Amino acid sequence: MRVLHIITGLNVGGAEQQLRLLLRHLPVECEVVTLTDPGPVADGLAADGVRVTHLGMRGNRDLSALPRLTGIIRRGRYDVVHTHLYRACLYGRIAARLAGVPAVVATEHSLGDTQTEGRPLTTGVRALYLLGERLGRTTVAVSPAVAARLARWGVPEPRITVVPGGIDLARFAFDPSARRRARTELGLDEGAFVIGGIGRLVPGKRFDVLVHALAGLPADCRLLLVGGGPQEGALRRAAHRAGVADRVVFAGERPYLPDGSPGAGLPALTSAMDVLAAPSPEEAFGLAVVEALAAGLPVRYTSCPALEDLPFEAAPDALRVPCEPGAYARALAGVRAAGPGPRAPAGAARHYCITRSAARLLNVYAAALAHPSPTPRPPQKAVLS
């Protein structure tokens, strides 16, 4: 089986790193096309032996990308085309059908109630999404919450299947040596109480809540933010205004898997933390929470669909907190007062092992090949808002 994965970009991000991890566990021949931004994850995929093609798309409305993408698909003679993220799902589904590939699968990684990938869910965005969706065979939702949102939009329920995100459990296991090295690299004292925040630095993640919560916590508390994004400047200014600038560490983007970049990767940084705080009020899955649970961290979160259908016993030290600085300050102070735990992985993390996700995705491919979509007439024009 030959599968082409099409993704909007390959800079460091949850969906991008999830794709690289997944391809390490899918026993099929895979190649990748990135529409834009062949960043560090593209280098990592290439190091894994995966062929990556950069389409060179110049913007959302670069319609010249469509015939180029169609040509790549046609020449590759792929059995399945699998798209990831909003722009790639729209262009990729159209190109795949124009190229004559009826087994088209899309994964919806980031659909919230009010936005997707930071893009407000306007009527136009939703209409374009549904226009492209009808050209595919199956839409994969990363959680039951996303599946329910798709159904409310009008995607027929038989076309939706849930394949949760997955993690490499062994890679996130707590490592005391990695903890010491990462803290030394970042200038964090061994005795500091380190609050972790993982994700893109964008307004929707609400890391500003953690900055303001830090101002109400003892002086030995530090905030370690792992990720990059356009809100970094605003968060730095907020930390200065709150008087905690010297207690916030911006670690930048860090790889999930080794990619040749210097410094500690994401798993080592989870070992360096004492608690993960995830104040985002709207998540599609909550991958950072699951990764933290694999590292044996206590977690305080506002939204995590990955935990909604699991019993409390699967993650007893993952507790919901309102998205408000005072509530987070109280919750994090409670974790600090309780002292360090054993750092054993929670049962919830084992539930989301990447090998299980890969096996479920193989079943999706088999079903798409067995029951390909009828060929609808493709739209004459598609314009992204």
C-alpha cells in the first residue's frame, strides 16, 4: 500500500510531530507533501527515510498549487491520500479526486467549537470545509468531542471515525538524568518548583493565565513555556508587568523526536517539570496533557477531550481548573504543597499508545480502499478565506 500524506506545513507543532511519530509506526510505504514551511519536522522525516516534497505554496489563495499537487498525486500512483490541517484538507482532497484517487482520508486535528488552527469558524470557513469534505471517503477525528463537532456541522456520521492521537510511552518516561541536564541548560535550580506549559504561543492557549497565576505563587516557582508562536512578545510583556519576568523561561520550539537541533527535546523538558498546567479552554484532543501523564506529572487543565471518556482512576492527578489566574494559582499551590510524587505513568497515557493509533488508522485505510467514494463533480473554483 502506498500512502501520500499532505499537510499544510512542517514546522514544530502537535499535528506535525504527530504525523512524524505515526509514520514511524505505520507498516506501509508513506511519502509526504508539505504545502508550505518545510521546517524542522521535514528534516526529521527525511532523517527517518521518508520522502518529503515541498509544494512551495505562496498563500491561502495560491490556486496554482492545485494542478501541481494533482500532478504529484497522479505520478505517484498512490492507493490512499491522507490530508492533515485545514488548508491541506481542502486542496488535498480536491487534488486527490482530480488525480483519480478515490480512497481519500483526512484527519481533523484542531477543530474547536469556535476556531480551528487559530482561525475563527466563520460561515465561509465552515462552507469551504464542508465543500472539501464531500470529496473524501472518511474524516478521522482525534477525539469523540471533535467527532461530535463534525456531526453538528453536517458531516454525515458514517463518514466520521475516531482515531485518537498517540504517544511514544517509553520516550516520555521520567528520566532523572534528563531532568538535571535540562534544568542546567535552562538555568533552573534543582530545588525550583517548575510549572510547565506546552503548546503554540497563541492567544487560544491562554498561557497569559499562567503568567498572572505565577505572580500569586511563592518565589521558588518558575514557569517553563515550551513552544513558539506570535504571542511570545505579548507574554514577555505581561510577565514584565506582573513582576515575574525573571521567573518565566521561554524554551522555544522543541522536537518530540530527535531532529538534530541542539538542546533538550520535549520529553526531557517534561522530566524537568513538576506539574503541567494547560489553561486552554478549547482543545480538540489535549496531547500535551497525555504526554505529561506519560511522564508521571500531575496535571491541572481546563479542557482535555482525551480524558473525558476515561474513568477518573485512569488519571487521578489530572484535575480540571477554571481558566482564571486565581484558580490556577490555588491549584498549583496545592500541587507544590503536596510534594513530589512517584512519577509513574498514568493509565490514561497507556490508553493512547501510538501503536494502537497506527493499527486503527490501518483499518481506516482498508475500509477506504474497500469502499471508495463515488466520484462527485469537483468544484470549478476554491478560494480560502
